[in-house]
Amino acid sequence: MYRIIFILGLLVVLYFLLRRALREFKGQPERLAPNKDEMVQDPVCRVFVPRGIAVTEDIGGQTYYFCSRSCAHKFQEQLAS
């Protein structure tokens, strides 16, 4: 009788562990995706803007975020000189 209760207890614990592992596995791609509400800093004027509305430029294989097109142009001019 004690063996059956012990096995049932182990099965319940295993169920909850697997359920938590599956929830974490399913949520993993969302964590890797960039958050549009995350604040990013403009490298020119040092203003923080939400990633979703920031002006993006890919320069030299790296993505930069700017508060406006004018800051993006100033940054490119700084790199050129």
C-alpha cells in the first residue's frame, strides 16, 4: 500500500516538474525576441527612446537606435570623419 502512495507522489511531482519545464521552453523564444517597449539610448544625444519607435540604422553589421533621422545622419557623419 505504501508503495502505491509513494509512486503516486512521485508521479505528481514529475507531472509538475514537466509542466514547469514545458512552460519555460515555450516562453523561451519570446524572451529572445526584442521587446518593443525596451528603452534604448541614442548614441548621439544620449536620449532614451522605446525600441519600437526608434529610428534604426545598420552600420557595419551592428544595429544602432536613434531618436530621430537627424541624429542618425550626425552619427554617420561622425563615423565618416
